[in-house]
Amino acid sequence: MLAAFVLAVAMLAAACASAQPGPDANAALHAAALTGDDAAVRELIAAGADPNARDAYGSTPLIIAATFGRPDVVSELIAAGADLDIQNGDGSSALHAAAFLGRTRIVEMLLAHGANKYLRNNGGDTALASVTIPFEAARPSYETIAKALAPLGLQLDYDAIRSARPGIAAMLRPTPAELQAVHYAPVSGGDWLVSTPAEQGLDPDRVAELYLNAGALGHLYSVLVIKNGRLVGERYFNGSSATDKALLQSVSKSFTSALVGLALENGCLAGLDQPMLAFFPDERSRVTDARKSRITLRQMLQMRAGFPWEETSDALWSALYAGDYLPLVADVPLSADPGTRFQYSNLTSSWLGIIVARACGTDLKAFAQEHLFGPLGITIGDWYREASGYYVGHAMMRFTARDAARFGLLYLQSGTWDGRQLLPAAWVRDSLRSYSEHAWPDIGAFHHVGYGYQWWSAQDGEHAVHFAWGHGGQLIVLVPDLDMIVVTTADPFFPGPRQDAESWRNEVAHLSLVSEFVRDLPVEYGER
């Protein structure tokens, strides 16, 4: 929640408390905002202090005043032209702070003067999200805040905050007029049956709110909602269109997993307990770690083969980008015994793709076209090959958002397509089962995140979900109890740093957008 933000404010406030008016007028302004001295705030601004001055943590006087509940100071700062939407180092704005801490009057003031209620902090939360999680779930954050800021005079009345939250949430929710103005109807015809949310048992206002929130995200390209096999919501953003083939990044892993299942079904593979090295005879002679001989295809699918995540090492990341994957079977050291724990590995997924190609005696694209892409009626765009000519299996697949949704529908329908069992139902079941609990920290409203055969799983409110997930926020989210799929495509931030702050903040925002939408849907909407 906002605990990190408030701890940053605490450090700032400690510095401000010792600041004196004089040479550093901006520091003095921060101190006056902390203490609630609106006369000093007015005088300092008149003398040239900057109402938008940031400290080392990115906090402004307005954020401090909102945190400590200083409405008169907030009024002075607004009158002086303070930027209402500046976000501190945690991505939180004054509206985030005021909403979370139950400052009803300050929330009213900020909204009346145009504060952006759709901003998300680094944890993916809007101000609304921060007050709609259950109070008891947020209590540890409140307790952390109270303890950290008590020496600076902050007192939190939990009963008052609890009472204020519903009213603040009501202020932050979209108005009926805002929802009415949102357009998300799919384009009719073509490759999907089209319907409306109401016809398929979804509340149209909840869907409209999803798209309203989506429109505030500057790196999101598309959002599709499929309910009961019908496309009920579709919209493209930031210059994208329905014909664009998005770079799905690690969503590609879930496609590779399907190809492993098809190779098994078609007799190319004898079973998942075959050893990895059986498919790399040239590299096997260079392997010095005997543990690698124990790695099975099953462990590779589960990300439990023992290979490290490339983003933990500059050398491994450079090797991944260099694109010469065969020698790395021997060269990349294990960081865990095979089968003992989850470790995300891009190379492992690409080696699975190479195994399918070698086992089936064809290249991966030709095999996929015959057994998956063609039957589904989807068309892949450019697909990168590594140095030895093998199509990579961990990323770099390009599909339209609609084609990604068709792949998701295949899994939601237990592998059937047009009345044909395209992918074995048992394979789908085993792929979506979790073999590693807490494979990733909670993100957005996704909790207890696990991992199957190159698919993620999580609990999202009352719903168990499964999802394919790619860098930047590419998502195919399956919600079986609602017979629903949500697809997003987004800026993949490629080529670029492996996980810089900007790319990760946007990725979390996209995950939060979808997970909050699903979390807030009642289970009964899935009953037909």
C-alpha cells in the first residue's frame, strides 16, 4: 500500500522539521506545510518559494499537507498554483495520500480543482483502489504509518478513517455521465461472435469503468473482454489498432507450452520425464555439472529445472540478448538442484522450443502452423530466430489482440476448437495447475501467484485465474468461473533495460487494471 510513500514522507519531514526560513525557502515551505502554518506558507510563496519544490524523495508541500491533514495549507498551495498531480518517488500523489488517510475535506478540494483520480502509484493503485480494499487488510499499513509519523505529530483515528472510506470512494468513482461517455463496443463481424456485456451477464458499468481506467494509461495498447465465447468489449489506445501485431514477449512461453503438449500428442515426444540433454547431444559432451543430466522436460515446463533468471546477472542477460542459445545449455550454471524450486528462466523456454523442433523433425513455426496457428485461424507476425536458426520459445511472438484471445479461448474451452479436441484436455488441466506456490509476489489484486506449465495462476478476489504474462503488461487472463477472458497488449519496452523503473511501473499498472476489474466481479455473474 502507501507505507513506503509515508515512510519517505517521514524522512522528508524529519529534515523539514529542522529547516529554518531564510536561505532555503523551499525547505522552509515544506516545514510549514508539515506543521500546518498556513500564514507562513502564504508568506514563503509570496517571497518566492516554489509550491512544487520536491525534496530528495520527490515529495512536494502539497503531498506533505495532504498526508498530515492540513486543509488550510492545501488551500493556500492550490491558490498558489501547486501542481495537484505531482507524484513522489513511490508514485503517490496528494490525492493518494488524502484518500488513504481519510482526509475527506482535502479529497474534496483536490477533486474540485481537477486532481487526476486515475493516476496510479508504483504499486499500481489508484486513489480509489487504496480505499476499496478491506480496512482490516490495510490495517498493517496504517499501523506502520502511525508509528513512523507519531514523532512528527501525526495521529490516526482508525474509526474516523474507516467511516470516511465509503464517502471518499464514492467521490472517486466515475460518475454516470463519465461511464456513459465510454465507448468499447467491438467491431462486428470477422473472426468473433460479438455481443454486449448485459446480454452475457456482465454489469455494463463495470466494463465501462475498466475502459475508462484503461484510457488513462499512456503505454497500454488494447483491452479485450470475452464472455461466454463472445467478444463484448474491445478498444485500442495510444495509436494502436485491431490489425497491429503486438510483441507479446513472455506470453510466447504459453504458446510454447501448447506446442510441447501437441508434440507429445503427435508422438514426437515419449513423455515429460525424458531428460533435457537427450535432445542436445553435441552440448551434452561439454556439460560438467552432473545435475544437468537429471533435468526433465516436466521440470523445464514448470520452471523448476534449476537454471537462473537471466535478469539476476548482467552476463546472463547479455548472453540471452546475444541469441546463441545452444552453447548455453552447457555454459549457463545451475543455481538450484533440478526439481527443488521455482526459478524463472527465459532460456529454458527457448530450449523447450528447440526440443519440439528437433523431436518433430521440423522447425517450430511450421509445426505450430500445422497444429496450432492454422486450426485456430491465427496468424503470427515476425518471429525471431536465434543464432542456429531455431525460433525462440521464450518471447518475440507477434499476434493481434484478437488472435491472442483465440488462444486464450482454446484453454478456457479445455482444448476444444470448432468441435475438435485440438489440444488434449488433460494437457490444458495439467498446464494450468500450480506446481510452485508463491512463485511471484502478489501483484495488483493477484494473490498467491503460482506457476504451471508456462502459465501463471493466482487468486483474484473470489476468482481463481490463470494468465499468460509478458513484459510491459501483455496479458491473456482466464477466469474459468465467469467463462471470461481479458486480453491486454501494451508497450513491450523493447529493446531496452531489462526491468527499469518506468517499464515496471507501467507493467504493474496494467496488471492492476485487469486484476481489479476481475476481483470486483461477483461470482454470480458466472452463472448462466
